[in-house]
Amino acid sequence: MNFSQKLGLFILIVISVAYVYFSFFNKDFEMPDFNLQKNNQIIDKPDDEFNALENRQPTDQQTEEKPEQKSPVTVKIFICDKSGNLRSVNRTCDPNVEKSCFAYAIKELIKAPTSWEKSKGFNSEIPQGTKILSIRESKDSIMIDLTSNFETGGGAESTYMRVKQIIKTANANTSTPVYLYLNGKQANVIGGEGIMLKQPLNERSLDE
């Protein structure tokens, strides 16, 4: 074997030993990843889902603000004092709970008086058992529909006073024309005494 062959064999052995050493014994050595590096800069794969979350605009539900809380409203209802005169008393309507503070006032009138008001001598001429069938409100008119219990018992004076209670309470809580119905029919005559009622309700509705 001449010198050139010996030199070539030596070089081949050195290369083989170096390959084995770097491949199996030097764990810190890593072959360059030409797929992930370019010009010594790491190229990250885009994460479309992550980017979509980052750039997502807030939905209507997320941006929707809570409705502003409305302040309580004082309504007036009219009941009779111990001398038999009509007097106004206040009730507090929560517009965040009640759909209509006018309807709330009429409901309170039908229920009145409270225990405290009774202890002070207040009473109501509206007969017990009177119920509200409906209160229909529009921008042009309001219709209060009561059961026929409203016109029973008590005589002419009592009937007159209970109608006045409805009229004064209605007019104190709205400027919209209000009409009184009994069992679905407009109440133009009230009670067995035949008290005439002009509508819409106002201070002259009971004038002859």
C-alpha cells in the first residue's frame, strides 16, 4: 500500500470517527433545521385560531350596557277622610318594576286604604270585591275596566264619592283622556240610582 492510499484511508477513518462521535456521544450537537430557520431568524408558524381570538371584536351582548335605573315616582290616590271629604295620599311607584305608574295608582286605589290609613280614620267608598279587569293605555286614551262590583251597594252618595275617587286619581296621574268601563262596557250610567257619567273622566263628568 503506497503513501497516497495510506493517507486516504487515514482521512476516511478520521471522518468516520468524527461522525460516530457527534452522532452518538455529543448530545448538545444539533443539526441545523433549515425548515425552521432562515438567515439565523426563527420563523414561527402563524396560529390562525389564536390571531382570530385576539382580533375578535366584542359582540353586541358583551358591549350592551345595562338599562339605566329609573328613579321612584310618587303617585297620588284619593280616599275619604273621617269627615267624608276626599283627600290625596301618596304611593311610591318603582318604574323598574311596574310597567305603568298610572296603572299602579289605580291598583293602589282599589286596594286602599292601608292599615295605617284606617287607623287615622281614612276609608274608601269603592266596594270590596271590585277588581280590575284591564287597564289599556295608548298615547291617545286610557281605558280602565272594572268589575260590576264597583257600582253595587252604598246608595247614591257612596256611588258618587267612589266615582269621584276614580276621577281625581286618574286626573292626578295623567293628562291623557281616561275612560271608565264596567265589565267591558263604557260606564255612562253608574249604579241603580242612575248617576250619569260624562266621559272622558274630568271634574265636570258628574255635572248634571
